[in-house]
Amino acid sequence: MSRILIVEDEPKLSRVLQLELSYENYDTEIAGDGKTALRLMEEQDWDLVLLDIMIPALSGMEVLRRIRKTDEDTPIILLTARDEIHDKVSGLDLGANDYITKPFQIEELLARIRVHLRKSQGKKNGENKLVVGYLTVDLDAHEVKHQGHPIDLTAREFDLLVCLLKNKNIVLTRDQLMENVWGYDYFGETNVVDVYIRYLRQKIDKHFDTTYIQTVRGVGYTIKDSRT
């Protein structure tokens, strides 16, 4: 059961949120001001925080700033009545993962909560990194390394490598790679997949004397661990 801290000073709204979240099998607690929120964050572990910007004692922005000094991972969704771009940008710059403007539909909030909980759990499980052999791809940092040595890839090369790694040991056709990496509406050169496979091989296989990317004649491409 995921634990969610609701930081909201409007009693009616905080109670509605608590009831809705409890109905969805979340364990919740309410903090009505910024100081209480910080105390609860220090005393207990939370899987996600719903944080209103306009709260007494300490503003939501200040609470966010202090949380992020020691906790970079717990997802925080800002709840705000303000609809100004500046407030949203400031919150995101301070480390918020998302925001939702009041009044909002509870279904939308629940959907966002599910998304961020999945992402957070994926990070805890190491799902934000793809590893094959000595090759490591960090999806969050958008970095590729081979035995610790960084590999400089373009955005398209990175996306192609990620697609192959997520389907490790599965042969993907050129059409499948085209749809997943370039999209259905791509109208460029038909041999673009082969061209970018060649780019990846130059930067990974040939540069490090490995054989990760393999061609299955008449079908497509697959990526394998050279040590298996």
C-alpha cells in the first residue's frame, strides 16, 4: 500500500482527497501547514506528496525547497489555485514532479498519482537503467556508458539503442524499429534504420570491439549480450 502525504489547509478539500485516496487503497495522512508537513516528512517514509502552494506557517514552495535538500526522489505534485506560468515554472525548478491547478477532476489527479508512483517504483527497482554486457543506459540522465566510458549519441541514436535494449534478444523488423523510433508519420529515407544501426555499431560495437547489435538476415536487428 502506497503512502501519500496530503499537505492542504482547506479542511473540506483535504478530507475529500483523503476519502478518495483511501477508496483507492492508499494510506494517507493530512498536514494542514508547512511545519507539520516537514515534521511528517522527517518522521515517516512517504511514497508521494500532494503539496498545496498556499499553506500557513511555511509556503508550499519553501516546504518543497527544504524537502529537496535531503530528498530528491519522493514524487511531489503541487496543488495550486494559481494559474500563472511563473508559479508552475518555479515549482518545477525547485524539484516538483508535476502540478495540477484547482479546481481539478479527481480522476485526473488519481491518474497523475499512478504515473508518478510507477515511475518512482521503477527507479527503486533499477528500471531507469538498461544494462547489457558492459553497456549501461541511464534513461533519466540520458547517458550511455561502456565500462564507465561515456558514449556520445545523438537523440535518435539514443532512442534506437533504448528500443533495442528494451527488446533484448528479440528480433525487431525494420518496420517495427521505424514505428517505435521515428513514428508512424515518418516520410524520410526508407533505409534510415540501416543507416542509424551503422552509426551505433561504429560508436559501440567497433569502438569497443564488441558484438551487441546483430543482423538477422531477411528479418531485422536484435541486440545481445556478447558475454552470453
